[in-house]
Amino acid sequence: MDVRTAAVAAVATLALVAGVFGAASAFAGPDDLAVRWTSDTATTVGANHHAPAAGRVDGQGLVFAPVSGAAGSDDCRLAALDGATGETRWRDPVPPANCTLHSVADPALADVDGDGAAELLAGSTTEEVVVYDPTTGAVEDRFALDSYAYSRPAAVDLAGDGQREVVVVDAGGTVLAARTGPDGGPVWRHDLNGSAYAPPGAADFTGDGTDEFAVGLGTGRVVLFDAGGEVVWSRDAGGSVSWTASAGVAGDGAAEFVVATTGGTVAALDGRTGDAVWTRRVAEYAAVAGVADGDGDGDGHPEVYVTARDQRLRALDGATGDTEWSVAVADGGAQMMPPPAVGDLDGDGAAEAGDGDQRRRRPRPRSRRRERTGPLRPRRGGVDAPDARGRRRRRRRRGVRRVRRRRRRLPRPRGGRVTRRRNAVVSRFPRWNR
């Protein structure tokens, strides 16, 4: 593919310390990147940890952005932004008690009630997955989880009746399949016995005409399930799986499962067997997203869009894994880059790819400590943070000599002789040595 003929746009949800959160950009290649709009959804935490969703609903281009906030604040929310202007259409706040960097997981657009229109699916730290009307923000359904939702939900037609069910994996590794509507509810649950942070993939991976779904674990294990929750195959990806995508890249009538690891490996797995079709090394914390129609730039070949910690957006040839083009979408230090979300934002018939990054925060004046989600470690020579019982314990400063405990003075027996050895006192009287 000639990079000069590429017609792909990027929505970069950049969280800057003193700037804004959200920017839409269009480019025809690496040398043509122009900002269309920036949103006003910035928060004091200065970071965006989860990727947005983008698409056209009822003729409207919309971007659905998870907004992070400081722990205990009222900044956390799911915001729907106008794809043309960046203005906020609606918002659903997260309670302050549940507000963290992971308060809202990656949202997804899918028709899960069979009415022909897409719904918006999003999980949160309230330990539930919610089904929204994407244009108004009205809640249509919600399902309880065993743990907080970290990854993007999937939509799978489990019953084969044309209506897709909601499939979500929580951070504890429990897979939930649920059905929306008046007669809906949880269909089944499956415990994977391991952490899961990558979104599940749903497609016809085996080519039998029915949908399956695949899950990647933090241990590196990748599992393909059928509609009934039975394991089809299990493979090792060679690293902790952090992002996944489903795309038909081999042209054999079955979809491949593309996984990205924290070590920087991107691999396309054969949907039928789980064997690797190709493997590529990009950069640390690689993240992937497939093109919904199999061809993002209209050149007749499928692409897989990849981001990484080096803040570059790459288009890989879906059949071989070769890099078609690469462009820097941000500058400065980034801890990680969520994968691009793909959709037609402006109605011109070309796909746009949205991506987000998590920027490093500068320490505030008089404070160099970053927000943590776990217990604080004690500072050297200082006072520990209170434990679960509210107690504090002072640590000894380095270099301060410890006072040696006085030895106990033993009474000298009359007529006897006492000799001292290391940590022992021996008397010539036998009863003293018992």
C-alpha cells in the first residue's frame, strides 16, 4: 500500500496535565496530521487509561470517552462527544467512592437487542456492565459482575437466533454471558482462574457458521470458547496478553484472533487451531484493534492497527504482519497507549481510527508522590502509614546505633564460681546448669 493514498483519520484522546482530553485528527499518511477539534473533558488527574469507542449512530458521528479522575473525586464519567465538534452530548458519572483511573472500562458499540440499532456497552468499577442508548445516554439494562470490569465487552450470538448476547470478562477472570430485554439476564458464567485485562474477541473463528469468543489472560494463556462455554483450544501467547482484536486476515473464511502482549509482541492466531499465522515485535505495551470491515483504507487488503508505548500508530498488513505505515501521534513520555478505535466519524465513507494515551504526570509543587491504589510504603526514617487498625509504628533511622540490652545479673552462689561464655552462664554447681 502507498502511504500517500491512505485515507484514515485518528481520534487521539490525549490527557494533558494543563491541556485538554480528546482530539480528533485526520491524515492521509505520516506527513499529513491535522487537529480537527479538542474536547473540554480534562480532569486534574491528567491521564486517560482506557480507549474510546467511535462510530455513527442514527447518522450521527459520536465518540464515547471514558474519563478518569482522582480517587474519591466526582470527575470520573463516561462522556459521549460529538464526532464533528467534540462537544459533550451526554455523560454518566461514576460515584466518588468508585472513582479511579479504571473507573470506566473501554466501551463498545453493538446491537444486542435485535432492533437493528447499536447500543453502547460499558463496564465500570461499580462491578457491573451497563447497556446505554448511545444517542441519549438512557440506561436500557445492567448486569452485575463478580469484580470490576476492566476490558471492553463483546457481543456474540450464542443462541443462533439473530440476537447477540453481551459477553464480558471481569478483572478476576470470570466470563459472563447475558441477554438483554424483558426476558433477559445472565445465561452462564465461567471462571478462568486467573486475571484477565484484555477484551474478549467474538467472531466465527472456526468457520462453522456460528460465533465463538476468545479470551487472553495475564498469564499468557489464550482460550477459545464455543457458544456454550466449552473450550475449543488453548494456547500460550508467550507473554501477558493486554489487548486483542478479531479480524479475517488470512482470507480462508474464518477469523483470526490477534493478541498484543505487554512485552511488545503482536501475533495473529489461526481461529481454527490457535497456531500463530504471524508474529511481530513492535514496542513495549503493544495494543491492537482490527478494522471492522476488514479494510481500513480501501486498498483491498486488511489492516491491523497497532499502538505502543513509543506513541506511534502503525498499520500492519493483516496477512503478513508487515508494517504498511507508521506515524507518531503524540510527543513526550507515555506510560502506555490504548489501541485505536475504528469507525466512520464524519460520514465520508472512510474509516477513522481513534487512539488514546496515558501521559506522565509532572509532580505537583511540594509533592513528589503519585497517587497509588495500594498501601503506602513507609519512608526511611519516618512514620509508617496507619495500618488496618489505625496504628502507626516508627521505623529506626539508618545509622542510629541500637542500644544493647543489659545482661541479667545472676546471683553468685555462695562458695561457687561463675564463668561466662557467649550467651551462657556456667556454674561449678550442677544444679545451676540444668
